[in-house]
Amino acid sequence: MRKWTGIAVGVNLLLGIPGVVPVWLIWYFATNGPLASLGWTQREPTENDGILPMLLIGVPVLTVSALLWVLANWPVRRRTTLSWWRYAPAALLVTLIPTFTLMIIL
């Protein structure tokens, strides 16, 4: 049990390193789209391409990242005693540690 918990943390930390890119894409889209429309943020002044580039780049990157995360975590989760509904949020938080670290550093 402890061995698989350590493996789960390691797998998700490693997935979090390239996972910085999809998190950044989501933030970039949100700040230049819906949040800017609500007046909560300011749009990037040079961002005038519309939504098509974000769809062409963002959707494939997010889809591949989500599939890799699920496929990597599925066999590890089955070897732990946690249900998917308890394992997935914990694994997602561990995956976000590299992103939070970069936010703090930069």
C-alpha cells in the first residue's frame, strides 16, 4: 500500500512537469476570453486572433494531456485501496505542484 502511494505521488509529480503547458493554455484562454468579458482581467493587447488558434492548439494539447494523465493513473489507482473519486482529486493536486511551484518562483 505505501509503495503504491509513493509511486502514485511520483507518477503525478512527473506528469505535472509537462502539465504546466495545459494549465498555462487554460489560464491564457480564460484571461483573454471569459474573464476579460466579465471585466475581471484585461485582455492581452496584441491578442486579436480570435478563438480559432486556441482551438487548433489548445484542444489537442488538453486532450492528449488528459488522456495521458488518466492512462498513467488508472493502473496505479487500481493497486491502491482508494476509490477513483478519492484518488483522482488527490492525484490532480499532486500533478499541479510543479505549476504552483513555478507560480511562486516566477
